[in-house]
Amino acid sequence: MPHARWRKSREPEIWRSANAYYHRSDKGGGEWEFRTKVQDSFEIALDELKLILKPTDFGHVGYFPEHLRHWKLCAESIRHRPRILNLFAYTGGSSVLLAKAGAQVTHVDSSRGIIDWTKENAALNEVPADGIRYICEDAAKFVKREVKRGNAYDGVILDPPSFGRGPKGEVFKIEDEILSMLCGVCSLLSKEAAFVLLSAHSPGFTPLVLEKLLADALADRIPGSRIVSAEMTIESPDGKVVLPTGCCASAQLSIE
């Protein structure tokens, strides 16, 4: 993940006023320091999307704000009642937003606890019972099985980690797995497919790298696809502070 190496631009008082601070360990993981009383969980509203947030052992709170604009673009591109595949889907912000827009979403994550968290978010947003199908499985295995089954999707979102483990101990390393997985994903695209959205927070996976990976995977399926890539950022409310968080590439498709 990118790091802010430059000097802090805000006054020290602002940093000292934080309710909680996450101390990352050099050995992996870390711990929270709560400077004021913080609820175990709380809700936020992002326009029409509501999410439940809570501190986790990994320093996450259940939402990565840099993704929201891309989720909205995906939701705006869908038509009819499309089938959407969401891989490494985490707490389901994109799944909920797309389901609210009318999609039937297959939500895949390897953590049962995260799946349960997604169900809480879906209930909070009054997502219809058939709006999201929950799959607790290794994402790479699921893609291979879906290819064998001959299933197809009208859009795919994937945000793979640098390293992860499936529910049965399956190991995922992005540098080893991503291209073959993308090729499998592209094999699952329907004739009405609207998009593929790929994002990453791993060192070395720049916008250009993601763009080339996606173009390579799509070359045999949809040659000449329009692919755009960019750095993902988060901004302060006044727009004066912009922080890098990762990269993404998206293919806007029109398969005849």
C-alpha cells in the first residue's frame, strides 16, 4: 500500500484529537489505542448507502472510502437485472450498492465473519432477500468452478489482497495468481457484460500494471476493450489533503 512519506500538513492538535489510533506492528497486525470511549460499532451514511463500521484487529473499520466513486460508476452502468460477481468482497459496500440498483450480486469472501458483517449491511439497507447471494469460499477456486459450470455474469468486481488465505487454508499471492484469475473472470463474462473493475493496494501494482493485466486477460475474450486506470485516493472534506491508497483499472464493455 502507498505511504504518505511527506511532512504532515495539519496542526498537531488535529492529530491529538483523534478518538482512536491504530499502532501497526513490524511483525504484522497491530493494536488500537482508544483515546476516548468508542462504540463497538456505529453507522455511517454515504448518500443512499448505509454501512456498519467497527474497529478490527487488522486496523480496518469495514469501509475503504476510495472505492465509493468506482462502485457508483458500476451501479450507473448496469441495466435490466444483471448478474454481478463480487470477489474478495469484504463487508459488501459494493454488493449492497449494486443490489439496491437492481442487480443480483454473488458476494464471495473467504471469511464467515465478514460474510455475516455483509448481511448486517444488507439488512440495514433493506436489500431484497434475492439481491445478494453469499458464498464463503476461496475466490480463485470459486472462479474455476464457475467456469466449469458454464455460468456467466454481466459485471465483475475484484479487489484482491497482497496475500490471503481461503476458508480451508488456500494460499493466495497476488503476484502468482492474479493473471490466471483474471483470465478465468473474463471467461465468465456474458454477452451483455458491462464492466470489469480491478483494484489493488499491493506494492508494485501501479495503474499501468493493472491496466496491462486486464488488457492481457481480455485480449482473447474481448479484443480492443476500452480500459482506463488511475491511482485511488482519499481526500479531506476541504480538498486540501489528498492521500494515495492504491490503484484501479476498469474495462467498460459492450459485447455484441
